Amino acid sequence: ESLSPASSSQDIALSVVVPVMNEVQSVQPLYQQLSAQLEQLGKAYEVIFIDDGSTDGTFAELQKLHDAYPGIVRVVRFRRNFGKTPALVAGFSRCRGEIIFTMDGDLQDDPQEIPRYIEKLNEGYDLVSGWKFPRLDPISKTFPSRIFNWMVSTMTGVHLHDINNGFKAYRRELIQDPYLKLYGDFHRFVPVMAHWRGFNVAEIKVRHHPRKFGSSKFGARRFA
């Protein structure tokens, strides 16, 4: 089920893809923060929310945003929870921007970092990944993340401190690469696959905020 604006001939410079699940208190303030930052850039933009099977009223809040900003906010609703990779694929298949951002919907990523991502892309990179520093999460998340980052770095040769960070920026040609297929939980390995495909990958330190609302979706099952 999709809520989308009427087609527009206006070129979209920036797309922001935001997968959410049970973030009813976060989506409205997140959009206000995003729009305030994106308006300062003076470029046409869109924000695509993917509701990944929320059960707490998140979709109703997204409907309000879509109704208030029909030319900017786009909404895709999954019938049930499918996971982050399908949510990103749904966003990537619908986005129209030349630069595509992905970020989490829990207010922990800071939209004010967006200009720094663009600056790094302009240095000649195709994918810029954020490094949450310092990371303001409990040890139940940071410790498994360190293990995962070390394993991926050792096994692939792609040396990023925070490869699983959802706050990333991509050039359009990267997400359109026909050989970069995403399924299962492979969203975590996009920087690795991009590197193997010859794209230039970089990392920048970004501000990170503690979670204000709701609860983390990370647990023992995801770690395993």
C-alpha cells in the first residue's frame, strides 16, 4: 500500500529513505528536523518513509505528514514486518534523487550532518557511511557491533568502523548497479559490495543521539 504524490517534472536532487517500525513518537519530529536542514540546501528533495509493519499508530502519523506535504513526503506501507533490507529496496526502487540518503527513524541520526556527507561525496566518493562517534547506545548494542565490524573488516578488507550504520549517502548510479542485489539482511554489506564493484567508499564521523522514544529493535536473534 503506497501513498505517493502526483508525478512532477521537477528534478529531485536529494532523496531520504527512512525505514520505520513502531516509531509513532519519532516520525513527526524527525521530518521537521529533516525538512529544516534540507530547506537550507536550496535543492528539491523528497522523504520516503517505509512503514515496516508498525502496530502502534506510526502509519497514521505518516498519513498526516503525507497529507500536509504531499509533494515531498511519500509513504510505503508493508502488510507486515519484513525487515530493513526489503524496506530499503522499496525505498531505492521509488526514489528519484541523484543523491540518496538512508537513515533510521528513531531520532538518533542527526540531519544536520547531511551537508558533510554531500561535501564528502563531492570529493569523488560514491558512498559515504557514517561512524557514530561517540556512540550513545547501551553495551548490549555496542559490543556486538564491535565484533561484527571487526569480523567484516578482517574478512573483506573493507575497513570501516561502523559498517552497520544506517546513516549513509549514495550516488544514484550505485543503487542502480544491476549487480548490487539486496536480499535477506544484506543491507549491512552494501559498502563491501560497492567496494567490490569498483565504487569509492568513505566514512565520516557523525553525531549520535540517545534514543528518546520507543525501544531498540536489536536483540539476540539479530545478533545471531
